[in-house]
Amino acid sequence: LLMNEKANDLGLTDTTFKRPDGLDADGHLSSARDVMILARRAMENPDFRRLVRTESLTLPGGRKLETTNDLLKKYSGVTGVKTGHTNDAGWSQVAFARRGGVQLYAVILGSPSRVKRNSDLAALLDWGFEQFGKVRLIEGTRPYAQALIPFAEGERLDLVADRSVSRVVQWDEPLTERVTATRMISLPVMAGQELGRVQILSGDEIIADRPLIAAESVASADI
């Protein structure tokens, strides 16, 4: 009962627990999506992350335990998460890998063999790393706009992003850069004063957003 209440709290809409050990039982089921959500939540715990990346462990008395996560040794960047196998469920696993700032989860449920499970997970991760990359969407100190300076014909003030922003994006995803900025400043202006904004959009969603600031100070006009 408590496990099902927690599953509901986590949004595991396709999961029903019938027994706590995960062995086969009528109505005991989950989905790849729910397994991924649960793994992501578990990986927020530092002790859990340390345990699932452990390849082997020697217990008091000399007994040695080896992980069943073969990808820890065979796939660069994998640091978890969990394997499972029963007669009814087949060979299953949720894997987590990190490369070049990109973090991916891959889930295989019901594979016919351990070898097939491993190869399919590796193929899923390969595909994911080919599709996504971490890129700098906003460049700190880059002038995104210029504002006119009163009483200074032809002179303009650079408006720069206050800092850089990087995000993981899909390579073929079209992005839009939107800049809103002051056309003419009101004197005086202090370096670092906010005078606009730069945003990066994926469709209608803003995925990066930083203020544009004055690159330098401009004093009030004298006589």
C-alpha cells in the first residue's frame, strides 16, 4: 500500500506494486516511462549514485559480489542504474550515462537475453548522444544590441549579456533568438545597468533568458 501511494505521488501512472521484492505476481507491473522517472528520483540520492556505479564489492569473510550491470565496464560514461530479471518480465534494465555535458537514461524491458538487453541499451544510448549536445546559447559579454547615446551623434552603447548560458538541445531543433532592448538610453548610465533582454526559444518555450546590461558607464551630458 505504501509503495503504491509513493508511486502515485511520483506520477508513476502505469505502475502497480503487488510485492516489495519485484518478483513476478499477478498485476505487478510498470512501464519504461515509470522506471525512468523512478530511476531519476533515486539518482538524486548521493549514496544511491555511489552504490549503483560500484562494479564489485568484497564482504566481510571474503565473499565477493559482482554487479549485474555489464554496461558499467562496457560502455563509456555509464554510472548506473538498475538491472532486473524474472521469468515473466525477461531481462530488463534502466541505464544512466553522461558524456560531454549530456545526461541520458535508457530503458529496456522484457528483453529475451542479457546479451540482447546490453546491446539494445548501448544502441539507445548511442542514438541519444548523436541526437543531443550541450551548446552555449547565450554568450556572456557579447553585444546583442546597441543603444543610441543622447547628445553624442553616431555614438552607441553596447548592450551585452550579463553571463553565458549553456543548455542541452537536440541538434536539428530550430531555435529563435529574441532581443528586446532600449533604443536610446537616458543619461546617466552605470556599467552593468539592465537595459534589455536576450532570450532563446524552442518553439514557444523559452529555454535561455538573460538580461542585457550596459557594457560601460556613460555620464550625463555637460554643457
